[in-house]
Amino acid sequence: MSWRTYLAQARIIRSMALLADPARTVLGVALEVGFENVSSFARAFGRHIGEAPSVYRRRVASERI
């Protein structure tokens, strides 16, 4: 695994934990894990997870209830 691939996966995994916190915004999470904007974060998240960050957040929130 290349360093770039490892870093991308680590950022996405960290963002999953952060998105589970309803107090955080998608923009805030994107910036915190090292993306320059929401659109690049959403594309990367979708490639790795298979759904948009906002969809993931809603699904995780509904599973917590």
C-alpha cells in the first residue's frame, strides 16, 4: 500500500468517527481530516465508503436510536 493510499484511508476512517458526532458539520470534519473543501472530501468518502458523508451521518444517527 502506498503512503498516499494509507493516508487517504486513515483520513476517511477518522472522518467516520467525527461524522458520528451530530455537533460537527461535514465541512468541519472535511477540514479537520485534511481536505481543502467539501467536494473533494465527499468524492473521496464516496469512493471509499460507497455513500455520501451526509447519508452516512444520517444512517449512523438512526442506528444510535
